[in-house]
Amino acid sequence: VPDATGARGDVVLGYDRLAGYDDPKDRPYFGAIVGRVANRIARARFTVDGETHTLVANNGPNCLHGGSKGFDRAWWTPEVFEDGTGVRLTHVSNDGDEGFPGTVKVAVTYTVRANDRTGTDAALATEMVASANRATPVSLAQHSYFNLAGHDSGLTIGDHRIKLRCSAYTPVDDVMIPTGEVKDVTDTEFDLRGGPGETRDYGVQIGGNMPAGDPEGFDHNFVHDAHVDGDDTVRVLAQVWEPTSGRNMTVASNAPGVQFYTGNW
């Protein structure tokens, strides 16, 4: 991605070799598609249609990102677009996979195209589609880590400015499970709304707002102000700007919330 001077840099963290992604001892989920269910399922169990299913607990008492062998550990089938603008990945998760019921077929498509909002800047679009042959939870996520200064710049994300269009967040307990409360961010370190308008300079410095505790940092779901139930319109919910390089990123989604994670572990 070019910076303000046109110099290109790698802004996504990852390994130099394929083996790094398959190392069971090191699992930051770099660039992964995570599922069947991204984030944590409390106590590694759930009930659907009157039946309780016990999952693999791989994060303390909880099931994280689908279990010990989630979708990040799967070998996906790729299909590259003839024009080189994208790739489609497919995977089949069989009944009983990590304790989840039903067979699930998943397709994830990545495309690079002109930004629909400006018609000029490039945009990376991700579309995730899943189908199942019985009732089962599916909640997929794309798990890339971004450093807009460049992964080899020597700079952290502490100086990045962020603006979340979110007036509330969902607090978590001591094992990172939401308590069920939806809490106003006003006058807290979770107020990342910045100033008014679209200007990226109004963002909040990430390093100056890190929550204390264990872990020290953000790993929280924020509630999107503009989301409307039943409306699939894609709307901007986050903007990030890195002042040294001048690079910026806008995130748009039709989801009701966004998980903001600063890589605290």
C-alpha cells in the first residue's frame, strides 16, 4: 500500500513461510478466516433445538474461533479469478467438527476493486457465505492484523488514530465473555468516536486510550450507531489513520457491531 509519498509498504502482519501458519504452538490467527464461530463461546457449549452440544475448549473454559482445529487450520480450495482481481475459497466442515452439529459449506471471496464511495481508491472486499444442513451457529470473521506504518517500520499501532462510529460497547467478564450489558462509552477509555465530521485527523490516539487490566488493551465489541435491524446496507463504522506514513483505512460493514482488537496477548 503506498504512503503519502507514494512509497509502498506491507501493512498486514504475517509469516514469511507457510509453515508458520500451521505451527500449533504459535497461533495469533494471522490473516485467517476464523470459524465456525469467531470469538468465544462461553463454557464451550451451547443449546440449539433443545440439544446441548459440548465443544472443544481451547481458550480457558471457552471455545475460541471454532476450537483447536478451527477454520484457520483447514486447507481451503482456491479458485482464482481469470482477471486476477480476486480469489474464492471454499471449505466443508463436517458434522461433529470440533463438537458443532451439522455439515457446513463455506465460501469466502476476496476481491480488489475501486472504492464504491470514491470511485478511485482501491478497496478490499470480503464476502462470506455459509449454508448448513441443520441448525448450527455460524459467525465467520477475517482475522488480519494491520499496522499502517508498515510491518517492518519499527513503529507500533500506538500512534494510530482511530474513529469508531459507536456510542456503546459490550463489557466482558474475567474470561472475556460479554456480560450482557450494553454500556455507553461517554467519559470512558472506550469513547473512540473522535470529533465531528469525516476528517481523519479527529481520530483518537490508540496508545493514549488503552484500557488497563488483563489484558491491557482492546478486545471488545462496539455497537455500530448506524446499524438498522433487517437492513443489509453497508455503512462506514471505523476509520484509522497513521500519521507518519499518511496511510488510512476505512472499514464498512452491514454488521451490528465491530470487534476492536489491539493484539494484547
